Amino acid sequence: MAVTLKGLPRTVAVTVNVGKAAGAHTIDGDLDASGDVLISVRHVSADFVTNADITAEFSITGYNTIDNTAGTNTTGNYIVVTYAKAAAA
């Protein structure tokens, strides 16, 4: 789901994905390594007891792929990814 916020020149999208071991994560959405920017990655448990900012662990490595090799294991939980699409040419 992509949402354009008023006052921002770029589309901002949020996607919720099932967590897994550290490494490459394929996310739902339209994330592209050429120009899109990660805004945040949150590690969230279903009961919201865990709700941690792990953005610094991740980089965009390909289409709909982010990677946190040697980072946090989110197995059994979720990651909430917020990103901005590349500026229109």
C-alpha cells in the first residue's frame, strides 16, 4: 500500500512483513534500489511488547529486498518497513 502525504514531494509507502533470521528480506511493495530511500524499519511483535527501531541495520539491496546480515533476528515477529519512492524525473 502506498500513500502520498500532503506536503511531501515523494510517495511514502509502508509494508508489514513476517520477520525472519537476519539477512535478506523480501518485502511486499514496490521498493527499488535505484533511488528509493528507507525511512524506517521497526521490529514489532504481535502483542506490541517488542517495538524497536532497527533501521540502521538495513540497506536496500535489490527490488523489494532489504538486508540486515548479522543484524536482529525477527523470527516469529514482524518488520514494518517505511520507505520513500525516488523523486519523479
